[in-house]
Amino acid sequence: MVSAKGIPIRDTILWVEDTGEKDLPAILCLHSLFVDRSMFDGLVREAKGRFRIICPDFRAQGSSAPATRDIVTMEQCAEDMLALIDVMGLPPVHIAAASMGGDVSVRMAAARPSLFKSMLMMGSSVRSEPPDQKAQFTKLLERTMVTGFVGEDLDMLMAIMFGATTRERADMQPMLNHWRTKMSLLPRAAWPAMYGVLERKSGQELLRKIKTPTLVINGEDDIARPPDWAQEVVDGLKNAELIMLGGVGHSPILEAPDFIIPRMMQFFDSAGDSGGNRRRLFGGFFN
């Protein structure tokens, strides 16, 4: 049974869902910007009896408390999550991170490596935002801070979060409609988190400090964090594997759950059994 509650962490309250199976290996799930912990609901269902799944909402996102500053930084989020691990008394955990969750997880693993058994990053990277994209997204956030995500701006957000192939598939429309509705209802309180991702610093120098076994999964259709950004992460780590998926965009766990979730659990089961950097290409994944 999944429990859900607000947990006081540092100077805020984080909303955390926990399957509570304390005798099982724990996976800490770190969600993407613009969505929330529920992006891992499929993993929660499939991992029952195999892993304990802990899904917090980041500060100023989901059901967690609003920000007290204009920007919520990746460093602040990392400190929150490290404190959460301490407060909950968790054993060394696996990390499952999506998009901004990967920026946070790299900072966590570099700061306190003994807390982590393995790390899985989906649609993520360690780059700061390129100047041209930063300028474009700044205008988007300035606009939507007033109007919310509606019309063409909501269409743009959907194109960022989900690949073109996924958006054209009939069987994906219920999932897409669900997230489109949720993103159209994002509260004003979420904008400090958005600016935090936009203003993030590069984490490239942190990679050399990380020896944690890592699996990086990226979609060829990902326009927010392109494939070469994922390759940079793998190239900078000592023990990493890259899986590249054709026909998938920025949100692999939502776009290809039937492949991704079993592969996640396989990785967490076997983390640490092998070393060295590898690349697997699943071209034309849905063709």
C-alpha cells in the first residue's frame, strides 16, 4: 500500500509517496520539470514486491510546498533530496531520474556517493542551457507566467516533453491528453522551479567524481536534451551505459513504458555487476 504525506525537509515540506516495503531495495524517483511524481506510477505498479519505490515532488512542484525564493536551483533540490534520504533513514538507494531529476542526481551522487547503489537518467544531461535556447525559453516563461500554458505555448510544451513519433501515435493519445491537461493547470507557484532549470549550471565537472553504476536512456526525438548531450554524460562517467531509443522523445518512461520499466528493474537488479561504458542503439524502436 502506498503512503503519501508531507515531510518537513530543511526549510520546506516535500510531498512524498512511499510503497513502504522496507525489506526491499529502495528506488528514489526524481521527476521531470512540468510534471510530478506521478510520472513514475507505472514503475510503482510493476515493482510491487520487488523494489520499494519512493517518489517525492521537488520543492515548488506537484504537491510540495511553494518556493520562498524567485528561483529554485538544482543545488537546492539536491540538498533537499539528500536531506530526505537522511530524514527517512533510507539505506543506500538506487536513483531513477528524469530530465531535471538527472541534473539533481548528478549533484547528489558527486556530493555523497556512499548513499547510492546506482543511477538511471532518462532524457537528461549535465549541460547548462545553451544561450539561444535560454533566450527562447525565457520569453516563453515570461509569457506563460501571466497566461499559463495555453494555445500555441501549450503545444510547444507538449513538443518539448514528448517526441514527434509519440505525438502521432493513436495509442498514446490518452497519456498525452492526461499530461496536456495537467500542464495546462500548472500553478504560478511552479515558475521558480522552471527558472531554476533554465538557469542551471553545468554539471560536467561533477561527472569525474562519480563511480556509481549508471544507465542513461535517451530518445532520438528528444529536442530538449538531444542525443549528443546524453553521450557526453556517458563519456564523462567511469561506469555507464547508454541506450538510445528511436521513436522516443524527452519522456521515455511515459512514451515507452513497456520497454523502459522492465529495463529499469533489470538494471537495478544487476547494478554493479559490470563496468565500462557501453552504448546500445534501438533504432526505429516503434517501427
